[in-house]
Amino acid sequence: MRYDGPIYRPPSEADSLLVQATVGCPHNLCTFCMVYKDGVKFKVRPVAEIKADLDEAAATYGSRVRTLFFPAGNTIAMPVAALAAICRYSYTLFPLLARITVYGSSQYIHRKGPDQLQTLAQAGLGRIHVGVESGDDVILTRIKKGATARDHIRAGQMARAAGLDINAYVIVGIGGQDRSETHARETARVISDMQPAVVRLRTFVPKVNTPLLADVQAGRFQMLSPLQALTETMTLLSHITTPTQVTSDHYTNYLDIAGRLPEDRDAMLEALRRALGRDESTFRPFFIGTQ
Ligand code: SF4
């Protein structure tokens, strides 16, 4: 098995087979992201090479593989014929395979269009993890996400129409103090229109080697305090109107909030209200992320 550059996977893919289909990220501009800032260039691995890695994995783990994740950042950007080919091939190798997942930003999803997304779904791609980060266009521009709120919504709707699950990532605090309320409300609006199967919450932590860390250190970006982050999360959860699963499966969060909307909304809001009564010093301290 060959790996090239940093390999990241969602926590929900902890038990998955990881076979690298792409290297780096074709966007690589997000101001909060350190993953590929050390110069790894985006490339798509040759299909024959990916198939050879799949063959090797099948020889070792064949009957045990139930889920498969193709890293790296924005693998959805690879040509549809190649991605569909490796998806189809995987199902021939792993008899119990139930799900194939990739990372994909909204701009690359909606560039694929309905027909190509349907081709991927028919080939067995099941889920795309999408970094929405925010639904506020001012923030999306500031963080250089490369997608607008409208792109997020169109990508979510296109993917769902094709039969693909969307897991949407939201970064609490990514708008800083000046846009916290707007960030929460606009993100709730975008999530409600995207209708992802799961919303995954992360809390903004400045990472080494990123423009946003420089902004934090220079005082140009005012981070939220723990209580402000929890207040923002309350506003977000209060305004999401689509049924969806919420999870906080990440070390950056101040509180582990999980449940289904709308059924568990009151319980999640109550947990947040209780946490708002805690002293700020009882939450995790500020730190600079290195991974
Ligand atoms: S699209 Fe994802 S991997 Fe690429 S720079 Fe942005 S956050 Fe990082």
C-alpha cells in the first residue's frame, strides 16, 4: 500500500480501509487549513496504481472490509470515469463492502453536475464529507473557501438528488466575534437547504502555518471565548429546520453535543444552557493546532 503526503480521514471512517486516490487538495487556499500548506501539489493517482493498492488490501483484509475511504482532500475533483472505475472495482474485491466515501468541497461537487454525480452514485460512491464551514458569504470570502452559500446549497441538493449522502462540517467560531450571530443564522439557513444526513461540528482552533493564525496573533481576528462558542452553537441548532443528525465528534469542541434534529433539539439546547452556567476557566484552554 502506497501513501503520499498527509493522510486525513473523518473520525467516522476510523474502521474504514484507506486507499489513496488523490494527493493534496486542488484548492489549498482555505485560510484556516494547514493540511497541505507545506507544498504538496494536487494530483490524481493513476487508476492502475489505485487498483493495485486495492488488490493488495483485498489479499489481506478482503472479507473484513465493510467501508472504504478514498483520501485525500477533495477526491471528488478527480475525473468521474476514474473515480467511478475504482468504486466499481472495489465492490468486485470486497464482498461485504457497504459504503465508499470521499471528501469533496461544494464547488467541485456542483461542477460535476447531476449526470456525473448520478454516475458516481451508480458506481457505488455513497457519501461525501463536505467542508461547509459557514453559510455566510462574507466569511466564506474571508476564509477563501472557494464556494458561496449558493454553491453549498446547490451541491447539497444535487448530491442528494443523485442519491449521495452529504456529511456537512461546520466550524463554530470561524466568523470571529464580529460575525458570530450572522454565521450561526446563515449557516443554519444553508444547512436547512442542503439537507445533509449529518452535521459535524468543529470549533475553530488556529493551526500552525496558516494565514488565520497570523490574523489571530496580530489581533486582526477576535476568537470566540468558550461561552461565546456555545452561544453560537445554540443559535445554530435553534435555526436548522431540516431533519438531520448532529454530532460533535472532534477534540476542538468545548462540549460534546449529539442528537437528531428536530427530536433532540430541546435536549441539546438544554445541555448547552447548562454549560453556559459554567465558569469559563473550566473549559479546555486556548491552543494552537498542529494536526
Ligand atoms: S478544501 Fe479542504 S483540504 Fe483544501 S484547503 Fe480547504 S479545508 Fe484544506
